[in-house]
Amino acid sequence: MDFRPGGTCHSCLRFPDGREMWGKFIYREIVAPERLVYVQHFSDRDGGITRHPLSFTWPLQMLTTVTFAEQSGKTLLTVRWLPLKPTDEERQTFDSAHEGMKQGWSGTFEQLADYLAKS
């Protein structure tokens, strides 16, 4: 990970059966402690852009904006996720997946809350 504007994070998720799923972030803005903005995409081992391995009409790239705001002595974290230059088909796929994305992000934040509560 090269955590700076213009830097990247290239990572791999390895499944127990040996399959791999690669992804890459390209950081656009890092404004501590307020905001992160990055473009993300599925990738190959070398960092090249690839299609979502389970959804071939998923947008090739996503623009992600994460904001942090103080609210009643706690941190409110907001994620805004938008397809970057999608085709009509990619936009439809993205728009039809909102409920699943909500469940996925909610589960991730619940795990984060549990982790932070134990720290």
C-alpha cells in the first residue's frame, strides 16, 4: 500500500480452495481526518483492470468517497460509491444491486464496531 494521493493499494483475497480475487485502489484525495477519495477496480495479479469475477456487467471502476464527521462525540463514517463512466448496462447492474451493497457494507461496519468495542 502506498497511502498518498496518486498512490495505490493492490490486494488479493485468497479462498480456501486456492482461488484468488485481486483488487486495486488508486488514491485521489486524502484529507485527514475528513475524507478519502479513491478509484477502485477488480484487477489481475499485475494490477490491470479486470471484470468482477461473478458479475460481468458490474462497472469496471468505482469512485469511492469516505467521509468522517464528529457527531455527538462519535465518528460518523459515510461511504458514497458511484460507478465511474459506466455503460448503460453497467449502470443498470449497479442500480439493481443497492440492497445487496447495503447489506454488505452494513455487515462490514458491524464487524468494525465489534472490533473497536474490544479495543
